[in-house]
Amino acid sequence: QVQLVESGGGLVQPGGSLRLSCAASGIIFRINDMMGWYRQAPGKQRELVARISMGGSTNYADSVKGRFTISRDNAKNVVYLQMNSLKPEDTAVYSCNIGRYELSGWREYWGQGTQVTVSS
């Protein structure tokens, strides 16, 4: 059973920082795996924030480039999202995601999400 558990969310003032963690269990990372962070703000569609491949290639939403950094520790099965210079518009539920190829084809797994609120 694959399980992803996010942590690190909370309330922070504009300009502040948070680091989110996603701990994966019940899975051994494969070379084709993609891990990412998504977010969904009230009244908006879920969007990709950042993702990272097993080879270390990264991709970021334009809105977070230069402020957020995604990284992973394969030995610990943990993916991080360092968020700096936070803005009120970053407020959302942030969810961890794994995408991979299995026998049945492309498969995605999701965590339960962690709330990030940026407000003064």
C-alpha cells in the first residue's frame, strides 16, 4: 500500500518561509518515477507547483520560480518543497504526488494535503 504523508504547512506572514515534506511509504522509487507538489486554492483548479524526476530534473510553475525549490532524498523516500518569499496568493492546500509506470500503465498516488496560509 502506497502512502504519502505531507507535513510542514501552517500559517506564515507574507515574505516568510516554510518547508514542506512528503514522506512516502510502501513504495520503492523507480528510475521513471516523477514526484511533485500540487496546490489548490479556494475556487481554483489544482495546479502543478513543482516536480522532480529521479534524475534530478525539475520543473516549476512560473508563479513560484525563484522562490520555491523542490528536492528529494531517495534514501529516505522524502520529497521537500522549500518555499521562500511567500505571498498571500500562495495560500492553498499543497499535495504530494508520485507518478509512475506500472503494469497497468501510468499511475498516480496522492497525499492528503497540508494547508499553507500566507496572511498578515
